[in-house]
Amino acid sequence: MLRKIGAPMETSLALQIKYREVQAHYEQLRQYYLVHVQQQYALVRQRYMLIACAWCQRRLRWQRTAASSGGGETSHGICRPCAARLFTQMSTMAG
């Protein structure tokens, strides 16, 4: 009877150890993201301008800026779904 109780306990302990290892690995990845990925994103933001849809605010693309501009700015365009909706509304108004 003691054997049956011991095996689940060993399994539970092994799973707890594995959980702690995974949790530590996750924390290392999170720290890497906070330091490296955010720095790289900041560099990209300095060299590129975000183009967003003026209607729905969806991010459309990044466009390289001229050397003289500050970068990190947002400009506006229109996405395909909003353009289609706008043209449909315009055609119903005209006809």
C-alpha cells in the first residue's frame, strides 16, 4: 500500500520541479524581450514611420523616413476594407 502512495507523490514532485524550470525559462525569455526586442523596436521606430488607417486605426505598414525627419511618427492612409466601404457609401449617395 505504501508503494501506491509513493509513486503519485514522486510524480507530483517531479512535475513541480519541471514547472519551476519552465517558469524560470519563461522569466529569462521575458527579460530578454524587455531588454533586446524593445531596444530593436525603438531603433526601427526612429528610422521608419507607421502608416495607419485614418478610419479604423489598423496598422498598414512601416515606411522608411527621410534622413532629415525625426522618425517615429505616424502618418495616415486607408486600408482596403475601409476604402471599399467608403466607395460603396459614395456610390449609393451619387446614384
